[in-house]
Amino acid sequence: MKHFFTHSLATIALFSMGFIQAQNTDAVVESIVKEATENSQLERLAHEMLDVIGPRLVGTPQMKQANDWAVAQYDKWDISARNEKWGQWRAWERGITHIDMVYPRIQTLDGMQLAWNPSTGSKGVTAEVITLPTVKDSIEFNNWLKNVKGKFVMTSMYQITGRPDYNWEEFATEESFTKMKKVRDSLSTEWYANLRRMGYTSRSINQALETAGAAGIITSYWSKAFGSNKIFSARTEKIPTVDIELEDYSMLYRLVESGSKPRVKIVAESKDLGVVDTYNTIAEIKGTEKPNEYVVLSAHFDSWDGGTGATDNGTGTLVMMEAMRILKKVYPNPKRTILVGHWGSEEQGLNGSRAFVEDHPEIVKNIQAVFNQDNGTGRVVNLSGAGFLHAYEYLSRWLEPVPNEISKHIETNFPGSPSGGGSDNASFLAAGAPSFNLSSLNWSYWNYTWHTNRDTYDKIVFDDVRSNAILTAILVYMACEDPNRASSEKIILPVNSRTGEQRTWPEPRSPQRKGGIDD
């Protein structure tokens, strides 16, 4: 098993360097590339994090296991690390799930229980499956609700095709593709109109069904890609909620509509574990000349748990861990302190990074730069100035020594605009710290792996992740060495064309420090 672990950049005004400094820079950069290429730890780290620990849903034992694993890894590399508490969360652990159609024939269905949903017990729940009715108003729907007692209710719309649009575009006639889209759009419009007539939304309907006595909820949040479904949290408190892949969901739906009265058995043995503390994992290499100024590597550690969180955000985590390992080996005495944050509960609203910003104003006010990565396994292809007026000057200088085979793929956008959310760079940006997202090529991220049951180790493109680790390490090195403090002066934002009002810089927001816990 040993073998297993074994637009372009604009013309830039280069910062003048002395010959000796340039030689030293080249030597460190060369060492970064050499270490990343010849002694990569990415495959081993990915296996341990994704295959052994698995998904890292906030509040689960696996999240805390991952925190402790990261601290242990940093300790092996002689890097100081700690788990820093920032809040508490409802503790829950996924158990064995079986979803079986038992009538009109026997078939095991592909699906899973949604997060923080209570256990059915080992005996499970068996019931007939029904679909939502088409109604004229909420009165008719409320009269129908008595029919759900003791039944599993399907609450996602029926999809007329399980083929992604790109597949239709490649093989269908233009007429056939146009016809399919017209029918699909019509069905979607009517589906949501019918929900409004019921008096509910797709988010609130499940609670109404639970109150009316449904035995459970069956959904299918199709990701518009072969075999991929988005997996999030349940919205029921006492009855099971499961998401079933499109192929099986559609079959069940057709059986119901044809009058076959299918029956399903759901066994979902999850565990409610009370309340646990939640953490960010922080590691640092202390600066020698300006120890109270910081260059921050940033990636969220948590994930949803449909897959193992490989590209969201296992790959971002890998980039930052590998960059830290390399920097400790080839640049052990940085001029500024290098800090890495593996943030918790990004998926529920940037909670870990917002907590860090709120709890550490003394660090945030002295940040030279934050480099965040969070959108998949692909190589970095875009770097924005994020609305900082002079970002062009220093980011261009820091990018200059990056090898051409990496930098040639990167488009820059200056001065750019500030992000109000989306990933953890926004937490720091709102506090005025120069914070930049290393935006990567998507590799079908949004449909196939983002929050889906297919976000697993096999989707990682290690050549691209290795390039990102090299890029990040060089940017951090250059930001540490820069004799100047990076400017955090902001642009004047344009007027909102829709409202006619002046746009304003995003404001810091407090985290949710008690998740799923009744006050």
C-alpha cells in the first residue's frame, strides 16, 4: 500500500529588489516548489481526513476528531497548534440507514437520513407513500391533511428527466431539448404555485405534515447531475426525513400516481448526543521581526455530510495544511507571524471565522493579508482585489515569483469588489482586513460535488491541489517578506443601479454561537 500515499495576469510594475534579496527569494521559492513536488503529503492527508474520519458536520464526533487530528499533524511538523472554542452546537451522529421499498416489490433505495434528524430505532418505520395534492387554496389543503396520518409524504417535485442539460445538448435534437425544457419549466412553475396555494413554502411544508401525523418525509433535492443530490438538514423534530436519489424517487412517485400504493420501510439509527463545544483549529509559525503582524491562511474545516466533504472544503483544508508544512520546512523564521485558521460551521453561516474575528480584534487589526480557498478541487484561476484600492500594487508583487505554469492560469481583477458572504474571507473583509479568495476552476463543482452525496476523495484532482499549495505558500512567503504594510484602503463603492442608493462596505456580523440549542 506504500505507493498509495506516495484577462491573464496584467502587465505589472515589479517592485525593485536588490540582487541578494532576489537571489534569496528565488531560493525560497525554488525550495517551496521542490518540497511540494517531491515530498507531497496531500494524498496521505486526504485519506486520513476523508476516508478515515469522514464528513465533518458541526456538532458531530467526527468534527471534533478532525480538530484533534489536525492539531496532531501540526505537532508532528513542529508547528504550534490549538483547538479554540467558539461556541456550542447540538450534538448528533449519523447511524446506519436502510431505505427499502417493500411493496409492490422489494427494492433497496439509494438515499440517506438528513442531518440532526431523530432516530427511528432499529425496528424502523414502515408506511404507505403518498404525494402532495394539487389544490385550489389553503382550505382545500387543510381538509386534505387528514390523509397524511401514518403515511410517508413525498415533498419534492417530480423531475421528468434525470439527465443533466449538457447531456441533452450533446445528444438530443434541438426540438426535443426545447420541448423538454418547456415542459419542465411549466411543471416547476405550477409546483411552486401549488405550494403557495397550500399556504406553505418548500421549507415550511414538512413541519405542517409532521403536525398532521405523517409517518415521515421523503425528499429528493436533485443537483441536476447524474446521481447527485444536495444533502442538508431535516426540518422535522420527531419523524424521519430522508433524501432519496432521483432515480428511485421518480420511480416511487410514478408508483403513487399510478395507484400502486407503494410501501417503504425506513430504518435510520442516528444518535442525539446532547450539546458539545465547537472549535476552530488554529496553528501558527511565530514571526521573527514583526511577530504582531499576521499573514493568515484560511479554509473552513466543517462540511455537510452527504459525502465526505472532499471538495467542500477538504481540498481547501489540504492546501492550507500542506502550505504550512512546506513553509515550516523551507521558511521556518518568517518576518511576520503565519497563522492558519481551520474554521468550524462555515456551512451554517461563517460562524467559526466570524467568532475568531469578533474574539481577536488585536489580530484582525494587524493582518497583512488573508488567503482563503473554498470552492473545489480545481487550480486557482481568479484573484480579485476584493475592493481594496491598492491591492493591485501588492498582490501583483506577491504573485510575480509564482512559477509561470501556475500563474498563467490566473486572471486578476482589480480593484474588485468586497464579498458580503459566501466564504470565510468575508468575515475578515467585513472587519477591514485585506482578505482574498483564491477562486478555483470548478470541475463541475456546483452540480456534482457542492453539498452533495458525491463529494468524495475520488473527485480530488491532486495536481491542481498541489499547484494551489505552491501558490499559497509563495503568496504567504512574499506577504511576510514585504517591507511594507499592505494597504487596507477601500474603494468608494458604486451606486446600486436597482435602488439608486450608495453601496456600503459589508459590516461585521456576530456568529451563531448556539446551534440547534433551545435557549
